[in-house]
Amino acid sequence: MIFNSIDFIIFFCIVIPVYFALKQNQKRYFILFASYFFYGWWNPYYLVLIFASSFIDYYASRKIFSADSLKKEKFWLITSVLVNIGILFTFKYANFFAHLLSITSKDNTFINVLLPVGISFYTFQTMSYTIDVFRKKIKPEKSIVNFALYVAFFPQLVAGPIERAEKIIPQLKQNNAFDNERIAKGLFLMIVGFFQKVVIADNLAVFVDIVYNNPENYKGLSIAIATLFFAFQIYNDFAGYTNIARGVALMMGINLSVNFKQPYLADSIKNFWQRWHITLSSWFRDYVYISMGGNKNKSFKWIFVIIITFSLSGLWHGAKLTFIVWGVLNAFLYLLEHFIEKYLKIKNKNKVVKLFRVIFTFILINFLWIFFRADSLQDSTIILKNLFVFDFSLPFDRKWMLICFLLISLNIIFDVFEYKKMEFQEWIFKQRDVVLISITYLLMLFIFFIGNWHLTPFIYFQF
């Protein structure tokens, strides 16, 4: 069930009213059932995986907490991590590594199943819980219902944000009564999310898919524009999902994390990763980078840790060499930037330098997106080769392209506003009702008349 579908609209219109009609002690059971129904809509058999992950981590965390020795604590931690990594490896990476090692039949298929939606998100979420219990940051949850709901909470189940138990579980226990203002804010966030997804991302996707699915047929300006469009496609696709998820959760009294903070206004690669997919970046920082020593490492080992962290982040996104290359290149640029700033002591002394850094960083990010979007390393090579061919022909509808550029411009204006002032949702609810109603009505017009409603799945569903 994807957000931009009639199935979800019907699901949403049933779940939210029923949720508020129930007593507090019934709400959690109902939302847990609704979450499993939501996930099982794709393939009910994959519910077994989320059941297994939830039960193992619930049980392991309690055994860690009650263990009378560090050895036993480590045993249950390793058990939890191995189960989650095992599930993730089997269903996401087995075919990939089998292909690399050439140990399978001619079709290189080790396990012939579809990738379970959201598996990378909920396995990382449950692993962070067990690790935090081991680190004594949190105590294990007594109620398996509360823990299972933390894992399966449907708004953020299949594409994040990747939430920490210490933030979400206490909210699930609250008495979340009906609140007009909260409902209004949640609905507005959902509308913004749908605008980002079906109006901006899915319209840009048409051009991107045409070029990137047939890279040998396009050169020069066509490649450059397709790459620029993909940058804003993936941003609005994922940020749109996050805002819809945040909006649905907010109506039920749950505050999910902000996952994006104007990433294309970043003035460095490091700053970009502080603004893009924030919950994933912080997960790798806390559970991979810091676990391997982090900033305490000496120079050579620190470089190695940075490369490993970014490479694993790339692999997390998908079982393809292009994602690993994308991760390694991020690491290389991150390190290059670090040592240039360290030894040349470059600082943002004025607005011109700051603007130059933002533009230069954005160009680098676009270059990296080529590897992220390309279907294979061979395709990425073709794209890079054709990108630098002097060909300014554009065999596409000029009016449609103009609309796409206007949507990108609107996106940039929106981000600059939030960067300089405050979150748009916060600002809009401080204005007069006529302003809120007018902007909401305008967004709805865009969604219904310009939106691309071809039920295009969210990009991060494949991860």
C-alpha cells in the first residue's frame, strides 16, 4: 500500500476516525493491527519477518538487561544483530554477493523472492533498540505490544524516518485525544508531502526515466538536465514521503523526526549529510562510526573508518555496485574536503564565498547522483561520457520542461524560506486563516490538476 493510492486514502479515512473513537487502552492494539494490515497489503507472508525481528529484539533486550555478566549481555546482543543482519542479507544481498562470487547457476539467482518493502528501515530500527539497551542508554520495554508498535508503526514503517525507541515508545503510551489544531497541522503536512511527491517528484521522474533508462541515446544538455531533475526528484520523493508520514503520525499525537533540512543549501559534503536523510546519517554515526572509534582514531585509521561508514551507507541503499561506488565517492569527497579545510583553513568569510560553496557542493552532489540513479556501472560510464558531449538538442516538449523548471524554482524558494526563517508549517499556522486556506487550496489544485497519479512507488521503497 503506497501513500499515493486510493487504497491508502480509504485506509487512512477508516483508521484515523476509528482510532479516536476507541478508548486509550484499545488504541495501541488497533494501530498495531492496522500497521500489520498496512504492511501485509503488499505480501502477507513477509509479516513473518517483521514478527521475527520484533520478537527476537524484544526478548534479547530483556535478556541483556537481566544478564549477570558482560559475556551474557554480549551473547544476546550478538544474537540480535546476527538475526537482523541475517534477515537483511538473505532477502536483500544474497543474490548480489552470489553474483559477485559466481557460485550460483547461470541466472545468478540464490533466492528467488521479491525484496520485502522497508526491510532496511525496520531492521535498523530494531537493532538500534537492542544496542541502546546494551549500552545502558535505555531500559527494555516491558510491553511487547508497545515494542511491536514501535517497530511496525505504519506511517514510518516502510521508508522511515528511522526512529529511536527512547523518542517514540513514550509517545505511544500517551493519552492522545482528538485535537483540532494537531489534526489541521497533520493534514497540512500530508498535503505538502503529496505536493512534493505527485506534483514535483513524479513529474520530474518522467524526463529522468526516459534519459537514464536509455543513456546511450542522449548527450550533453539532455543528460545534464536529467541529472538536475533527478536531484530534485529524489529529494521531493523522499521528503514528500517523510512529510506524509509525519502528518499522519501527528494526527495521532506522535511526533516523528524531521528527516531533511534544506540539503541542497549545504555548503559542504559534511553539511549535506547533516541535512539529508538525517535519521540514517545519525544511525551510521552512532552505531558504525562511533562503534569503530570515531574521532578518537588516529589519521590513517580514521580515514579507513570514514570509508567503511560511507561504503556501508551506500550498500544499505541497494545491492548494486553503483551504490557502493556512490558511497566510496562520498567518502573520498568528504575526506578531501576535510583535509583541504584543515590545512588551508578555509572559512566562510562572506556571503559570496558562502554562495560559491553552496553552488559547488550542489554540483558535486549532482555528480554523485549519477551513480546512485544509473542502472549499472556500465550505464554510469555511458552517462559520464555523454554528459561532456557538446550537444544542446532537447527532443522533449518545451512547455512541459518549463513547468518542471518552475516547480524546481518553487522548491528552491520554499527551502530558502525555511533556511532563513522557520519551517513552513510552523509559519503558515501563525498567519491568518485566509492565508492558510488560500495556500492549502492552491496546493490542492496543483495536486489534482498537475499531479502525476500513475501510482509511482516511492524511490526509497526499494531500500
